[in-house]
Amino acid sequence: MSYFRKVLIANRGEIARRIIRTCKKLGIDTVAVYSEADAEAPHVSEATEAVCIGPAQAKKSYLNVEKVIQVAKKTNADAIHPGYGFLSENPEFVRRCEEENIVFIGPSAETIRLMGSKLEARVQMQKAGVKVVPGTDRSLDSVEEAVLVANELGYPLMLKASAGGGGIGMQLVHDQEELIKVFDGTKQKANSFFNDGTVFLEKWILNPRHIEVQIVADTYGNVLHLFERECSVQRRNQKVIEESPSPFLDDALRKELLEAAVRGVEQINYTNVGTMEFIFDENKNFYFLEMNTRLQVEHPVTEEITGLDLVEWQLKIAAKKPLAVTQEEINQTGHAIECRLYAEDPYTFFPSPGVISSLELPENEARFDFGYINGSAVTPFYDPMIGKIIVHGISRDHALAKMQKVLEEIDIHGVKTNLLLLKKIMRNDQFMDGSYTTAFLEKNKGQLVKE
């Protein structure tokens, strides 16, 4: 069944290719937009039609709201899929889509605005009876005010930008001197990146686990969870490896977590696909962290354990179709692991752009959601993720063995990558026994990156 006639994909790389695949399956025409730097990118030739929207710089192309709207109108697209990043959580973009009678495949502008403010999100979750990390529920406007609040909460603390994301605008502070030193700079960075200088304080959770819940909600009030994903292997507060089920949760704690996620979603009358993110302390207490009002990079993990197509569900919900299944009909089968392959220096994690001179992937061994092919240029203008490697097994041990084998068989040349790091993580005792935390990569970096 086709939910739309033509969908413009306001994105690039692997997520654009991923959306195109589902649209093709459903008989929906697609419009790819691309910058001058992406003229030869795979997603451009794979779409039904493609339009250049500007220079390499994202602000002049992929982030240009009016240009994207103009192309959608010119090509007679009746819907826009934003993917993740870029305009996916921009309420002004959603508002412009509504004004032009173009369906935005995602939640409403008001919901995005609400969840885009970490402070607003904290308030809403507390109304829903979902625990949040101890901290402030108001903006801290001066360093003097911040010091007073910090003394009440107790150090260590995380100074956070309310509108932040991707690890930007987050600063760990261990004492008053450190807070005074970084306060003004964090506010300035928040204002520069997000046009919002609002900052607040939260208690720093020692050795946390980062676990999130995938949810879907239609326009008729039906809310379902699609289980959890463990995302604790991170660098610079950005995820590198994800898996499901989480090796940290028992059945009772999983049930409690999933119910809390659904309550939070119901509180804000959410629609479409989204992710509720939580942080766990060493005593297995969990707290709401934030909500991503879009498709996640790691959504294939959920697709592999449920057998569902989340992009199709997004299209269906945006077309005002009700969810046709109940919670009891959604099953979690086996175990899935995803590794993100980056074009980056494995020691510094700095991007390493260049041309992929050779790329060989083992056939029929795994799912590869890649944005690049042989001969593709990884430019310095965008996120350096080359692609995602996803495996599914009947158990965690089986999935681990499959991923270990697949990573050994990948051959890539022309750019530096984190492939060796991924191989070593998959064979690390702490990762293999499931006892890792978000501090795992930093603590083990020395042995994980050496030849």
C-alpha cells in the first residue's frame, strides 16, 4: 500500500538511502536533495529524481529551510522525510511544511519545540511520574545563581545547554572553581550553536548506563514501545555501538523502564516514531535523560529484533493510518548489535576525510546501511560516519560471534577508520560480559586503539 505519491528526503548519506529503500518497496517516488559536495553521492542516483540545493556548507544547503520547501513544491512532493540531524528537530521547518500543505513525516512543531528544551522535557516527565536526574528545573542566568544551586545539589555536576544535542553544550564540573571557569563559555556555546543560551545543572551519575526505548504513536492516541536499545559505548557523548536487548536489564526492570517510556510519551500527546532516552546508575535506578523526536541512527537494531520497518511505520502514521497491531503482538526475537564505522583517526577521534579507494563487504553476513560505496569521497563538511554494520543472532553470544567475523572480513582503504577499534571492542572481556558503562571507551582507549 502506498501512503504518499512522492516523498522528498531532506537528508543525505546512509539515512537518505535507507528511506529510499522503503519508499521503493511501497511504490513511492522519491526526491533526493544534495549539495554540490554530494553530487556523486549514492543517494542522488538512487532516488526517482534529484535536485541540487546549494553549496557544500550545510547552512547553505541541507539546513536551508526555504530552499528545501521550494524544491518540494517544485517537484510536487506531498511529504518530506527529514531523516535525522539537519532539519529533523527544527520546529520552524515543520511549521513551514504545514503552511505549504506538505506533510512532515514526524511529530508536530509544538511537540518538537517542547522536547527540544531539556528543561521543558524535565517538567513534562515529572508530570507523567517519570523520574528525572536530580537537578534544576529553571534556567540559570548568572554564575552566582549557578554556584548557589550547585552547593545545594552537591558536586560533581553536569552543566547542560537546554537546547543542546550530540554532546554539544555539556560540561562536567567537579567543584565551584571549575563551575565558575566554564559557566560563561558554556552559555556562549549554547547561544552560538542553538541560538538559546539557557543552561541548567544536573547531578553527574557515576559510571552510568545509557539505555533508550523506541516508541511509536499514531494520531489516534495509540502508543506502543518496541523494546530498548543499549547505547553505552560512546565517544565524546556520541554512540559508537548499540545493542538490543540490553545485557544490563532483568525482566522486572525492563518492564518498569518500558512502562515509564510509554507514560512519558502519552503525557505529551506524541505522534510518529521517537526515542525516550534514560540513564541508569550503578544501583539500577533510572532517570529520563531526553527525547529524540525523530528516527534514530540506531533504529536498525530495533528493526532486526522485531522484524518491523520503522520508516514504513513513520509513513503510515504521517498518512493518518492507525497502528494495526497491539503491544502483545510485537515480539522481541534474538539479539542485534550495530557498529558505526567512522572515517576518523582512531586515536584522536578527529574526522579523516578522503576518497574511499577500496571497500569490500562480506555478502550475506550482515546488514550494511552505508552512505558510501567504492570511490566515494568522504568530505569534511558533514558527519564522518561511513555506515552501520548490523548483525542479528539467536542469542547475544551468537550475535557477538557474527559481528566479530564480519568486522574481520571488511576491507576498506583510502581513509582512516575506527574499524580496528570496533574489532577490539567486540573481543574485549568487559564488552563481551555486558558489564560496560559509558566510561568504557575512555577507560580502555589505550588498549583498544593500539595495533
